[in-house]
Amino acid sequence: MNENELPATDKGSGEVGLKNSAMPSEEYAIELKGITKRFGEVVANDNVSMGVKKGEILALLGENGSGKTTLMNMISGIYYPDEGQIFIDGKEVRITSPRDALSLGIGMVHQHFKLVDVLTAVENVVLGLPGKLNLKEAEAKIREICDRYGFVVDPNKKVYDMNVSEKQTVEIVKVLYRGVNILILDEPTAVLTPQEAERLFRVMWRMRNDGKSLIIITHKMHEVKEISDRVVVLRKGQYIGEMNTEDSDIQEMTNMMVGRSVTLNIERKTPVNPMPRIEIEHLTILDEDGVPKIQDVSFTARSGEILGIAGISGCGQKELLEAIAGLQKIESGHIYYVEEDGTKTDLVNLSPLKIIQKGVALSFVPEDRLGMGLVGTMNIPDNMMLRSFRDGLLFTHRKEPRKLAETVVEDLSVVTPGMSVPVKNLSGGNVQKVLVGREIASNPKVLLTAYAVRGLDINSSYTIYDLINKQKEAGSAVIYVGEDLDVLLELSDRILVLCGGKVSGLVDGPGADKNEVGLMMMSVEGKEVEKRN
Amino acid sequence: MKKETKEPLFHIVKRKSMPLKKQWLVRGIAIAAAILVCAIVTVITTKMNPLSVFSAVFTGAFGSTRKVWVTLQDTSILLLISLALTPAFKMKFWNIGGEGQVLMGGLGAAACMIVLGDKIPDPLVVLLMIISSITLGAVWGVIPAIFKAKWNTNETLSTLMMNYIAIQIVAFFTIYWEVPKGSGKIGIINQNTNAGWLFEIGNKYLLTIMIAVLVTVSMFIYLKYTKHGYEIAVVGESEKTARYVGIRPGLVIIRTMLISGALCGLAGLLLVGSVHHTITTTITGGQGFTAVMVSWLAKFNPISMIFASLLIIFLSHGASEISTSCGLNQSFGDIITGIILFFIIGCEFFIEYQIIFSGKKKGGNEA
């Protein structure tokens, strides 16, 4: 594979051509045979056999709960398989810890970065390595890795000064520094802007051309199509099949994943008689250190309309939604709730309970899904009760939540071994369905959703989009924060772009251009783009 | 295929859940194993017949009608304190201040008996005892809760330290009220008039037992079926979620610790007004801490707590019987108690987790 190694200076040009030039060799870098993993009665992986070739990008596809993460966790030493064998370069190996995995040249970049904020990039990279500490040498080696694959990172920058993309770069450099040949990336683009994702892809192709094997887990099908050489599909813990990306298309991959034919489009009906529902005026929010998270933001959300909020992570969308729900301390400004007859109430300084009683539902899905909104150790009916437990006089009513739970499980096809299972034991996507299902069940006047489909497979995602659309048709004002820009553009009637806590643009959904929005997401202060509104 | 790599001897996997029957089978095996080990230890260290030692343990707890009643009464007190701590534990508020809360409750009752006994009508004394002991227990519980709610201080430390303050306050009052002067003890309060002694139902043990039964049932319902119980569970699991649905965590913490402290105060009332009729700094006998273990051992289930506290009291009565009747010292009883608890608590690991040995895997389906 050495002939494919790139000169250090080559950047930018001809990358797409490179993608197709490297034909992977037939030799497997890592091969799994008959891997089975059970958790109690649940079979997470059932006799899975697959392999990744040297110099190949393999996309691992599957719905939520299909066992992708479990499988990858076994390769990276977090779990140990009940049955089956793992071969590296044709030799059988036992991987009992992440340390074993690293020494065999397997590295995983997790969705949530594991970096020490107060240390620099170099310090983070060498952290935990045996031998004498020589930062100079390490820095030189890091620069070499960066040049080789086209990373852009300052080795001496502190992690807390970095943006998400830079942090991810450090994570990848960290595993490459340890001489990794097999790299697993778990939803690497979830937090990136389109431009940053594009840059990551270029780096990935270079690694591939350098003879490394990459496994990528992602739910964004167009990315699978763009970046991978081959896809392997899992369904319900079983290996279903594989194909060369070139010979397939998104529809075929999705059908294989779901097990039946699905339609992939989001309909966007024209809003019917939109009326202002939430009016935000000059809202400013400071964080604990007095740094503004939201600065002088004003906008209107209307009934029967989906207002999308675009922005890179940390641009203030989380704080904005929390403020509307009454969970944030507000420095200045107003959040008016407009009733049907036009009377306005300022929600600032109202308690969350008062706001809920106004009909503002917050279906907020934070990074750790169970952190806010659900109680992990409780079962589904008890979680449904979170919204309705106040109905009783002294005792909680248990019948309605149970009924609601059954409806949600059926309507959203939640996969659960039973009603009495704690929700933390469900897979991420199913947890999400439970949360979104409950929030929508209250027929809210305002529906706030953040990352409603984070980590959800394509089929469940479309179920959720559908539900959100139904809320819109029913006259709710929907404020939608999402990380898949393609979907955001397809779903929203209007899109508010935030950048560093300020409004950097407001565009109409139909006809909005992805690149333009992507640029607004990173627009420099002061350069505000007001368009078509 | 050559196996160059070493296979791990075993790996540990968390179980999804174990059928109830099997759980009890595991616990049964654990108890049998504990008894076996106890027997071996007995033979090795004392050269006595283990059966005679075991029968001594049993005699200690259930040897006579009086012993049965005392065992039940002591179980009730321990159960009551465990139940008092449980709502706090469910909220993940680690109240290890049961000792101090019970002591303050006892002090409240004793104070009423000493200061007001024989001066005002007896029913009024009892009423004031109930009010003051429950109030003092609640106050002792709520102080750390307020600090936790307002400034997020660590409740483990503050409840623990409140214990020592309570002990010192009680020590002060035992000297202040000492009878006779110079003895450093209060002795039996109102021994002649029995003023402020809680009334008896049938015999002097039954009142305590009935209150414990009543509180057990109420606590079970409170935690499982009421709005308060639900709020406690939500706050314990995730304060963020609680805030998100409009529950005020600070309020729930304070309210729950009022209940927790009040129930500890009630236990103190029974200890002073019904069981001992006196107060000393050691009247609780460390049960404020033992109750922590009982509550955990029962996995915060009030019904299981009955059995857990009975087990602990049975063992401790048995242990003291061994030391007297078999001529062995108290340490031997502690060894036996230790072995049995080790097995009973240890077997929970096997209920939660599964150990898979490498030898017996692979179903022969190598692709």
C-alpha cells in the first residue's frame, strides 16, 4: 500500500479522485468469526462474521439496537464476546481490555471526547504512555502525523480553547500516535459543520490510502455513500449482508437495514395560518462565569410552523431552548407567550411548572439522553408519569401513564423486552422514542425539540420527523434544533442561524442553500446575513 | 488453530435479571455455606461441637417467651430507624445521621419526662413528649438538608457530624439532670410514678412492635404510590429531570429529610418512653449506623427490611448468648456474625453478575 502514501504537502486537490484510485487489497486487517454476545436473555450479536480489509473504509450500518456498538466495543476491548473469534492479520487474538486493543493496533474514537481540558494537544496525546516524557519529541511526531494526513491542529493549544472539530482531531491523532492500524469512528460527524465534516473525510481518505483500515458508524446515509468503500449491514444483532458502496445506493442500503422497503422523504406542507406564538425580544443569557451564551437574540416562532435553529454545537441553542422552558437564568430580554386571542405573557421568571401549564412542552434531548427528561432506572409507564403525576390528589394515577406507554410503544415501535424494564436498558434510539412520544402526547402549544433524532437510525428518524410534522399541522409552534443540516433544511419552514450566541441569519426553509447556511453558522461577528425574510 | 494468546480465565458479565425463585435459591445456598464455614471455624478455633454453638445462638434470640418479645421489640426499633433512613436513601441523600436524630428525639422525650413529669397531667406529658421528640428529630434531619438544598454541601459529612453534636448535647444533659448527683447518669426516670412512660398494650413490648408495623406499611405505600414518593425517586435519579418537569429538588430534599428525621425522633421516643425509660449517650447502640446496612440490604424495600432487621437482631442476640452460655468471649460471636453477613451480602454479587469461565464456551459453531 506504500505507493499510495501521499506527499506531506498534498492538500485539497484531487481528493475525490484519490478515493477511487485505491483498491483495497483482499487481505483482512481484522476479521470476526461467529461473534455472539448476550446480555441476559437479549442477544446483542448473534453469530456475526465480518472483516475489514487493509486500506479500506467500511461503514457499519444498522438500526438502533442492531448491535453495531456492541460489536465495536468487543473489538476495542470494552466487552468480551461470549462466543466467536477475532483475527488480526490472520492470527487469532484475545482482546480483554482497551489496552489489549491498542497494543494490537486497534483504536476507537468515541462520540464523546475523552480529553483533559486544561492540557495541551501534545500533553493529551502522550498522556498515559509509558516511558520518559519528552514533549519536544512528541510534538515533532504529532506534526509529522498531521502533515501526513492533513490534520490542522496546533500541538500547543489547550483543549479548552479548541472547537469541537479540533478536539476530534486531537482524539484521532491520539490513537494514530499509538501506532493504530484499525480505527473505529463512532458517529464522527454528529457534531461537525458540513465544512468540517468534509475536511474529516479528506483526512479519512488519506488514512485509508496509507493502508489503514477504518470502520465508521454513522446514521447519515449520504455520508456513507460519499465516504465508504464497502458497507456491512447488521439487523437485530445479525449479519445481514455487505456490498460495495459504488454498486449500491442509499435506497438499497436503507431497505437492507430496515428489512423492508421504506420511503425517504420529508414532506413540508405550507404552514396554515401561522400566528405568532413565542416572541423573543433582546434575550441575553450569561453562563456561570458571566460569559454571554445568548446575546441580544430576537425572533418569533409561529403556530403551525417549524422554526429550525442551525448552529454548531455550543452556539447557544441549548441555552435558548432551556430559557424558553424556564430552566435558564435570564440576564435581560423578554420571552412572550402569545395566546390565541393575542394576549401576551412574559415567561421570563416564571417557574418551569407555570410554563408547562401554559402548554409549552420541552422535549429536550441532551447529549446524555437520560440526563434530562427521563429517569433511567424507572420503567416506561413511570417515565410517562413524569408529566402527569400531579393529576392525583395524594396518590399517583397509574392507569393513564400505563395506557400512554402502551400507545407510545406501539405507535413508535419501541423495542423493549417488556413494560417493566428500566428505560436505561433500552437502546439509545428507543429511549429517544419514549421521550419524544411522551412530549408529543401532551398536545403542546409549543414543542421544543433538540437533537430529537440524535443517534436514531434512519427509519426511526423518519417516524420522528413525521410526528413533528403532525404537531405542526395540529397548530403547534415547533422549534427544532437538529444537527443534520440536510434534514433541518428539508423540515423547517424557516431557519434561524445562530453563531456564538448571536443571530447570524434567518432564511426561509424552501430554497435554502446548505453551503450558505453552513457559512452563516461560522460567520464572524458583526457580519450578519439577513436574507429573504 | 494455535492458541498463542492466553485466554482469560473468566470474565464477569452483568445479568439482565434473575428469576425470583433462583434469587432465593442463591440466597439459601449462601446461608447454607455460611453455616458450614461457621461450623468449620467453630471446630478449628474452639474445638466445640458447632451444633451446640448454633443452638446457643438460637436460644439467645428465641429461647424463651420473654426473649422472643425482646427480639421482636429490638427488631422493631431497628426496623423503624431503617425505614426512617430509607426515603432519604431513595433520594440519594446519604443520611448517616440516624444516630444523632434518634438521640435528639430521645432527648426531647426525656426532657419532657424529667421537667414536666408529675407536674402536669400525664396524658399531656405524653403528648408533649411525642411532639418534642418528633420535632427535635426532624430539626436534626433538616439542618443538613437545608445546607444541601441551598449550597449543595456534602450531606454525608454534615449528617455524620451532627451525630457528634447530638452526643455532646445528650452528654451535657445527663450531667445536668443526673440522679443521684455525682453519678453521671440519669437512671430510670420517674420510677415511682411512671409519669411519661408510654402506655402498654397487652405487654410492654407490643406498642413498639405495632408502631413499627404501621410505619412499615405506610412507608411502603408512601414510597411506591404517592406523589411524594414519586418525586423522591425522580430527584434521586436526576435532579435535572426533576427540574425539567417542574419539581423543585431543594423542596423535596428538605421535605424528605423532615420525614426521615421525624421518624428517627419517633424511634428515640420509643427507646426512651417505652423501652429504657432513661437516656444515655449510648442508648441507640449504634443502630443509626446498623440501619444504613439494613436499608441497603433490603434494597430500600420496606417489606424486605423486616427480614433484614430481624436477621441482624437475631445474630446480635445470638452472639451475646454464645459469649455467656458457651464461655466464649464476645469476639467469637462477632466472628460468626461477620461470616454470615459476608455470605449474605456477598451472594448479591452472584445475583447481579454472572461469571463465565473460558473453558465452557463455544457452541461449536465456528463459521
